Amino acid sequence: MAETFTFKDVHGTSLGDVAKLDTLITVVDGSSFMEELHVMDTLKDRGWETGEEDSRTIADLFCDQIEFANVIVMNKTDLMNDADKKRLLATLQRFNPNAHLIEATYGQVEPSSLLGTNLFNMEEVSVVVYESI
């Protein structure tokens, strides 16, 4: 996540010192997102855990990724009917009303909607993280 850019190495240098975090982008599989959101599998159940103590569910991971994204790409929208697209859109907007939402098929997205946006702001993310603790 974004905090990776703040960690200092043994020389006191952080990734943020040498690279700019421009945009946090999350891609959701539009055709399966709503179903996966309600599954109670843990990350450990799927072998996705980050460590022994990681007890998050798939839904926890999804919510974290969506909450902090500046841009959410809704992929596989070609496999969805209009009602399911509207439901997905409404759900994502509830989780993150400030994110830019982009529909995609086969992951095709205009690069200018992802690169050079200057949407990421570390101070804003820090406030959100602090308030959720």
C-alpha cells in the first residue's frame, strides 16, 4: 500500500524519496465482485495472507482496496447486465464516493485516466487511516 513509500531503508532513504506515488488504482472484476464481497473466506483460506496473524476476510481486503483507491476500474462490464452494473456502481460509490470510476472490457483503459493524474495525497490517506483507528 501507500505506506510502502514512507518506510526508510538502512540508509534513511524511502521509496517516496526517489519515486512519486501518483494514483492508487484498484481493479475489480465486475462480473464476480458482488458475489465475492459476501463470501466469508479468509485470505488464509486462499493462500493470500501476508503473515501468520493475517485473519482478514476477502471482503476486508476488497473494502480496504476500494476505500483508498483514487481510481477504480470496473473490469468485465461486458459480462454484466444493466441492473448488475448499476448495483456495482452504487456499491463502489458508497465505499468510496471520491474515487473516479471507469468501466472496462478486457482491462482496456485510456492510459491518461490512470497516469499523471496527481490524485494521490499522502496527507489525506494518513487522516483516513488515523480516523479509522
